[in-house]
Amino acid sequence: MMPIHRTASALLALSLAACTHFPAVSNANRWANAQQLVLVTATDWNATGGQLRRFDRNHGHWVQVGDAVPVMLGRTGSAWGIGLNAQRRDGPIKQEGDGKAPAGVFAIGTAFGYAATATTGLPYQAMTTNDWCIDVPASNYYNRIIDRSLVKAPHLDESSEPMRRDLHADGDQRYREGFVIEHNEGGVAKQGGSCIFAHLWKAPGETTAGCTAMAPASMDALLAWLDARRKPVFVLLPNTQYTALKHDWNLPEVAL
């Protein structure tokens, strides 16, 4: 993802990146340069919570950083998304509005939040009252964050995703800190799902609309550790799929 740039005359856009077994070697090559891995595992496709682990690549091997932390997932579990791995059909497929977190391997994009700055190695963008993520498939800006004071186009006012939820949703702090998970980057699949983030949870045990949510302390540690220069990736998989794919996808050994 490219960093967001604001100008007085240009749109503010943030591209974001929802049976058959596909060739695995070409898959792994697509993230072979990743030196950081954020791994989320869940018990099965229907699980609404999981465990998040961080890994550094050290001499070709994944080494865990810190302890696993709990996260909350979509209200209806997870489903194969559109990311770096070849698209799969051996499970549910992510669709707009289905309440599922996308599974697979994804690039990690820009960090965002309410504050002017953040302690992170990711590019960071402070959100304003005019910044919305467009979750309307009919829009040409589907699955993008735009400044609605600068962009005028059909369907923008139909979006239900303000990035300043504290200002538009009764002080909601969930987007106070977070980062983009590059699912369906650029909205290439018009019903494939949009606005997928890692962000703060509203409360422990409360599910999301398809994002990965966590405690503030967990997010602080994650953001401080992430470094865009190290090409980090985000992986979400149910346990059965993780066990089946970890060798072909060159993922770390973990106790599930």
C-alpha cells in the first residue's frame, strides 16, 4: 500500500487491499521476502475469536516474539479472502456484509488512528472527521478510504464506515489505533468484502464485522514492532487449514 497524501485538490485515497488445491510453491514465493509475520489462528471457520502471535524471520526460520494474545474475529467466523495466496475454494468465501474475517495471507498496509502520530514502523495516517472507508460495492471507490470533503462521486454518502468513530458513533474508540489488512486490495472483487482492519476491540469478547480486534496493550506492542521495511504479512487461518498448509506456505510451527 502506498502512503496516503493529502492535498487541497486531490482525493485522499487508501487502497485496501472476501475443494481445489492450488500450487503451493508459487504461493509461498509471493511473500518470500517477508521478515515479519502476524499470525492469527482460530479453532474452525465458525470461531469468533482466536490467538495472535508475532514472528521475526531469523536466518530463514520464524522465531516467535512475545506471547500469544487473544483477538476477536468476525461475528460469523472467517472465510477465504483475496490476498497474496492463490484463491481457494476449500471452505467458505468472503463476501461483502457476511460478518466474516478474511482468511489467507495478506500484505499489511498503512496504520491509522485518531492521534496525530503513532509509535510504529508502518506508514501512519491520522484520520479526520471527513475520512470514510467506502463499503458500497457500486461505488468506484469501493474498499478505499477517502476524504469526503475532497471527493464527490455517487454512493459515497451511503457508506457506513467513518474512520473517526469517536466523532460519528458516540465516542467509539475501536479505530483509535489500527492498521489496514490488504484484503481485496483496490476493491477488485465488487462483492468481495471491504474495510478490513486490525483495530481495538470495543470490549473483550465482542465480535467484529470482519476485522481482527484486540486489547489496546496488544495493539500498542504490535504497532511498535511492525516495520514496513521488513515487508510484514498478516495470516489468518483456522487450525485445520493451518496444519494442512504450514509446510507449503512456509509458516511457523505452533501449538494449536
